[in-house]
Amino acid sequence: MSVCAANDGTGYLKIVAETDCTEFVLVSQSEFVELQSGSLQQMNETLHLLFAFDVEVFAIVELALIMAFLTSHFGGRTARWLGK
């Protein structure tokens, strides 16, 4: 049976009755073995798929930022030149 625990400020863990654990989750040995056997690997793969670095998206965003900078920079120069 897993329980939620929180640090009480003196270095000890105190069991709390929260539905969403914000600090620690204490699990039994059988639950830990179950996590190690397969579901931990599935969770790791899911996190990798969700948060993996996508080179194509980075290239698109980088190009858009460079183009926005150059357009505004030369637009400002042109406006300054026309204002003189």
C-alpha cells in the first residue's frame, strides 16, 4: 500500500492524507518490484516520446526567429533612412 509523505521541517517524513502527493510517495516492496518489472520501462518510454528533443521543430522555430529578427532589423533601418 502506497502512502503520501511530506518533510515536516525537522528532517523527518510525516504521513499526510493528501490525494495528490507533492513530495514523497512511499511504496511497499511488492509495488516497487512491480514498477521495476515493466511499468517503469513503459513510463520511461512514454516520457522519452513526450519530451524528446525534436530537431525539425527546433530548425523551424530557429528559422522563424532569425527571419523575424532580420525583417524587423532591416525594416527599422529602412524607416530610419526614410525619416532623414
